[in-house]
Amino acid sequence: GNSVTQMEGPVTLSEEAFLTINCTYTATGYPSLFWYVQYPGEGLQLLLKATKADDKGSNKGFEATYRKETTSFHLEKGSVQVSDSAVYFCALSEGFQKLVFGTGTRLLVSP
Amino acid sequence: EAQVTQNPRYLITVTGKKLTVTCSQNMNHEYMSWYRQDPGLGLRQIYYSMNVEVTDKGDVPEGYKVSRKEKRNFPLILESPSPNQTSLYFCASSSWGQGVNTEAFFGQGTRLTVV
């Protein structure tokens, strides 16, 4: 079946550091890829998405590129802020009705 | 404001005592689903619904029931809860057409503890 693998956390960074969270996937067909973010005590929110190979999703300074050749969708941000501290989930779509999630990566940003 | 509302947010119950977690969305979405979130496992789909009176099993449906009598509501029912159902539960909705391929909107979660 389809699956998503994310790097283990927590990822601990100082403010203004560069962020990379790795995500690779296994899928049949051509799923859409997503990054969802979960702030403490809240539900998940869509951060960015890409629907086909070589698409780049971007939002709030975060970026990720759909790489079909390496089956990857790594999340990057050039300069993190304390307010970016959260859990980040990589996911792919399975049809119209289901998201397959990775295990999540906790990001901790210190001042 | 577009939102998915779950109740209760926190619940502690005893083994075998039936409970219902409610979910309501105000976006007129056709798709709704339930996920559970467990450490090291991410989120896994329990049940989903493509429209009123249309529901189907996800990856981990054992021990759960759902119903979709109205478009806006999608309650999750645990007829006889057991400790292995202790988890964080999320309801999600998305629109027709591309469904989750556009965006899924999540509720704030229900933390359930079964003792």
C-alpha cells in the first residue's frame, strides 16, 4: 500500500536557522502531496501542497518540491521563527477521500 | 467562519461504556472522515463518508461505528470502548470534486482516555 516516511524528531533549531524536514513516499499512481502543520492544542492545517511532479508548493516562507524521481517532498524554510514550533506532517492523497500521513516531525525553535 | 467542530475536546471513560464523539462542519462539504492519531503512527483513517447515507471503512474501523444522516454531521460511536482506543481523534471534511486533493479541514481533536 501507499506510505509516507518522515524523519524522526524532534528537530531543535535556533531562530533564523535553516530548516529541512525530509519526507519520502511510496505510492501507486500519481498522488497529490501535502504538508500539514499542527500547532499545540489545535487540529491540522494545510501548509502547502503539490499536485504533480516538479510542482513547488509554498506558503508562509515554507517550500517543498514534488520530486517523482526520488519520491520525495522535503519541507524547507530559510529562516525559522519561534512561532513555527509545531508538529509537521507529510501526507499523500489516496483517491479523493483519504490522506495517508507520515508519523509527524516535531519542530522546536528557540529564541 | 469556516470550521469543523468536535465535542467533547477531552473525555475519560470506563471500558464498555458507550460513547459518541460529535463532529459538525459548516462548509457544506460532502466528504467527511475520522482519523485517530497515535505516537509513532501518525494519523490513520477510521471511517469516511462521501455524502449523506454513504459511509465506508478506512484502515482501522474495528470497534467504531459512524452515521451520516445529515450533511453537516458525522458522529463517531464507540459501542464498547476498550483501553486500546485511547487516542487523539480528529474529524475532517473536504469538498466534492477533488476531495482531499484540494484541502482537508480538521477539527481541534478529541482526546479520549479509556480506563
